[in-house]
Amino acid sequence: MSIDPIRQHPPTAPGDSSTQVRRTRPSSPSPVPAEKPDSIALSPEAQQLQEARRQELLERIRQRLAHGFYSQPEVLRTVAERIADELTGSR
């Protein structure tokens, strides 16, 4: 049984340095520097805007609860569908 090499180099004449293939031992792997994890920092102004937006949304939800918005059949159906999608990973 004969196994052919994947890459065949042309035969070289002894002492012909122009076509000789020099084989070297692989060097030891160089240490990989530890990667710095990605991070983000919000400015105090951005944090204030984020909190203000959150408070506005909470107030809107409280008002809708107080006025029975979430008790409407079509709203209940939509909420139930979205919960089911979330639980089953359908989206």
C-alpha cells in the first residue's frame, strides 16, 4: 500500500539551495494575553434619562391598570399570546 503526500515538492538536486525546503521545528506557542472583557459605562446624565424614562413607563402602566385597560378581552388575549410565545420561544 502506498500513501501519496498531499503536496508534492519538485525533486531537488543535492546542494541546490534555491529549491530546498527547510524544515523547522514548530516553536512553542506564545502566551495569549488575557482578553479584556467588553464593558460600557453610562454617564450620569444618561442614567438620569434612563431612570426618568422608566418612571414614565411605570406611571403609564399604573394609569392603564387604574382605568381597566388590561381587563379588556383583546388586551388579555394579546398578553396571553405574548406570554405563551415567550415561554415556548416561538418568536
